[in-house]
Amino acid sequence: MLAALLASGGFFAARADDWLATVPDMRQTPPQLVAVSKATQNLSLLARHSPMVAQQSYACTTGQVAGDKQIDGDRRTPEGIYFVVTKIDRGLDFSEYGGIAYPLNYPNPVDTMRGKTGHGIWIHSRGQPIAPMSTRGCVAVDLDAIDQLGPYLMPGTAVVLAENVVTDARLADKPENAIINLLEDKTRKWNTAWANRSSELFAMYNSEAYSKAQQEPFAAFKAQKERLFAMLPWIHIVYRDVNVMQGPDYWVTWFEQYYRAPNITTEGVRRLYWQPDAGGELHIVGMEWLPQNVGLEASYLETITPGVTGFVEAWRKAWLQADAKAYAAFYAPDGRQGALSGQETIQRTKEGLWKRVKPARVDLTGIRVMLDRGGIKVDMTQVYRDGAGKGDKGIKTLILQPQGESWLISAENWSAL
């Protein structure tokens, strides 16, 4: 049913001029965003407080010519979902720009795919009182308004530009609700496929549309990622809440992301632009990456530590239960345990050992989780006794590499105390 509705185009305006921008009161809507209604020449700062409310509203002015921007110099304001890129507060003509401007990411990937041209679409003020529909395509407000808006126009802030913008708290029973949830799920699966270095990632794209939107052949993008996946033993991705919004003929999802691999560590905001194909299946047609400090790197260890300690505890239990197959499954295929190398070798060795004498006690205390070039380093005090009464005490060190939502042991060492 949902695919049929998407295929019919029922959720999309064929042209931005026909688009009624709706900001739903749902958890996937960003907590705060800017909405510009060209019909009423109004700019609102919206906040999701159930219901969605306009915290502040200001008179604004948009392009001198009505309609959606198509080409450079047409004096139209574009319509769609855009994002603040940066702040400019130097070198501006005060009369024209009021001294402060916030550039938007027009053209976005979908605009580029559709052949739109132009640049320099900003939210700015003016050195004199504004008049309706008097810019060359930008959104302008009065000087006092830009000062009040400034703290909310941080890089990455979503901006809805449309002829009309409405808020809607009644999407629970509407098909759009299902699409929003579907896109959140697809976005999470995209992150998982990337982290798993899986070829399933590439099936999530519309290759022809992507080539136009990104202005690079999809085949080149795919080949580069395949080389990377083959080279890297692991990739780990941590991300925060997925935001979802609908544009005139597309959807955009975005989220804060921390990416970690043996060769690079980076964090920022990732955006994915989606459109349905003829059969109603949603595919990625474009992407954007905004490198910035989003605080995920600083909280990375805190975020992963519960999962790491849970993994170590499950490994300890498999060891104590003398389940060689389950125990070996915690190791990477090429994992090392002291002088032993490879998951199969570890399993065979433990099977032989535990047939003779089984573990009776495995205590792990003082667990520490640290970053390591090989992934994550975990060390702890280990006390071991077997069924024959023999035992030892020492420091156990594990190197863990990410594997999907969990971990695998790539190296294990022990030193006596």
C-alpha cells in the first residue's frame, strides 16, 4: 500500500509551486527549525514542544519574482528544505545585507539533479526597513530581527522555504507517518551497511540520479567505497537521532555521525536525500557531509562502554560454560590468542583442553576501556581456576574491533601478577 502511494506520486508535488510544506509534530522533526512562508512574507522560528509552536515570528522579504528558483539571476527564492552553512559578518554591503548574513546550501543535491542553477541564497538583514518581495532571491529581515535570530541560525539549522508552511500535529493516522518511520529505518540500515562494509549499501542508491546530483559517476563512488571496504578491517559508526523532513519532490534525512576506522576519525552531520523510483521504493539520490564538532568523539567511549562490557561478560560466560563453539565466535576469523592464530585454531584448542578439564572460576574485575589503533583496548584483572584446582591471576588485555552492532576479539594477551 505504501509503495503504491509513493509510486503514484501522491506524497509529492510535481512542482515546488504546488507544494504545501508541512512541519509535523513528530520526534523525527528537528527540535528547532526556521520556516519561511513566501505568501505571507513571514519567517518563524519553530520549536517542537508537542504541539509544534512558533517561538518567534518576524516579517521578512523574499525574491522579487514569485515561484521557485530555477536559474541564476531569476530573482526567485528557492523552495525546499535547506540548511544554514555558516555566518558572514565581514565585508558585506550594509545597505544591502545589514552586515550579517547566513548562507544556505542552495543548490542542494536535488536542485543540482534537476538542473537548477544559481548561488548565494542567504538569510540576512538590511540597512533600511524591508519591503515585501524585494530581494534577488534571498530572505531578508530587519536589523533587530537578525540579532534575535542569530543564536538560532547555527550551521546545520534546517530552513523550510515554501509558498506556504503549516504545522501539523495530526500525522499519527496519516500515511506520511509511515513514510517518516520507514525513512528513519532505512537511514539506520544505511549506517549499518556502511559500518559492515556491505555491498547492500549500494542497492540503497538510485545510481543515475546520484550521478546527476553529486556530479560524479555513481560507478566511481561505488568503486572507491569497494576499495575502502576491502582495505579496512573495520569501520565503526556512532550516530544520534535521525531527523526526517519532506521537500517538494524529495525527503531528506540527517543525523550527527561519528566515523572511526584505522585510517581516519571524523565527526559531523550527514544528510541523505531520497526519492521513490517508479515502483515506489525510496532510494538515495544525493548526500551532503558537514564536518563539525558535534560532541560525539568526546562521548564515544562513554557511549560504547556499556556494549563493550556486555560483550566481555558474554565472552566470560561462554568461557566458564566451556562452550568452545560459542567461545570461539567472540573472535575475529584471524584473531590471535597468545600464540594461537585464527578462530578455528582457538576453537579446536579449547575443545581439546576442556575435554580434559573444564573451567571452574573466571573472574574479571577492574575493566578499563580505551581507544586503540586496532579498535578498542580492554584490560582487566583476571582470576582463573579450573576443575582440577589449578589457577592463576594476571592482567588480561583484549583488542576489540567493531562488527556491526557488536565486537570481535582481534588479539588477546595475558601477563601474570
